[in-house]
Amino acid sequence: MLIIPRGRPVHSVIRQNIVEILYFFGKGYGYDIYRIYCDLFPKVTLRSIYYHLRKGVSLEELKVEKVVVEQGDYSWGTQVEKIYYSLGKKAQPKMLDIVKKYFDDKEINNAVEISKKSENNNTTAETKVMLKEVLVQ
């Protein structure tokens, strides 16, 4: 005879996807996780992401890494509280290929951008040196 537990199942696809994101991302705050989630998986609401972040902390799948209060000019006031999350001790990442590829592509794009900025800075420096030489002559 099979005994079925009462109530809702503890497992959540959304929370498991958040665990996958944090496995490759390391740590992040709610809105960053939401943006990455929407890039990779079917769209969910920001409210749902925050719910699963809190639920993940209570189930020890996630943990609060740090809380940062930043000052600024926001539509709701002058400060924002960013809660950074990372993987907890009960997290079980499956290392999905789609998430790994997303972060690998991001690293490649960041490396290309840094390379382009470096080239632009070198070109600017070379131009300044050439101008100094012309002015000296």
C-alpha cells in the first residue's frame, strides 16, 4: 500500500532553476536572478522569484549571503536593500547544459568587450603620442 503525503509537494521547478542559475552565477540578488531566469526559462513573475528565494532559504536550498543597502534616487525612495543569495547546504544542482552555455557565452562576450575597450584605449594612447610628436616637431 502506497502512502501519499498530504499537502503540496516541496519540490518546485522554478526553485530548481534558481539553484541551477546560482550554481554557475555564484551569488546574486533577486532582480539579477530574475533577469537571467527570464533569458533561460519560460517567463515568470518577479514576485514568484522572490517567493521561491525565500522558500529556498527556509528549506536550506539557498542561503542569504549578505544584505546591502544602497543609496540612490529610486522611484520608491532614496535607498534599496539588495539581498544576495547563494547555494545552501541542501541544494542539488543538476548542472543543466542550457544554463552552463548561457554563462559560458556571457564570459566570452565579456572577454570580447574587455578586449575591445583595451584596443580603444591603446588606439587613444597611440593617437595622443602621435599628436605630442607632431606638436614637438
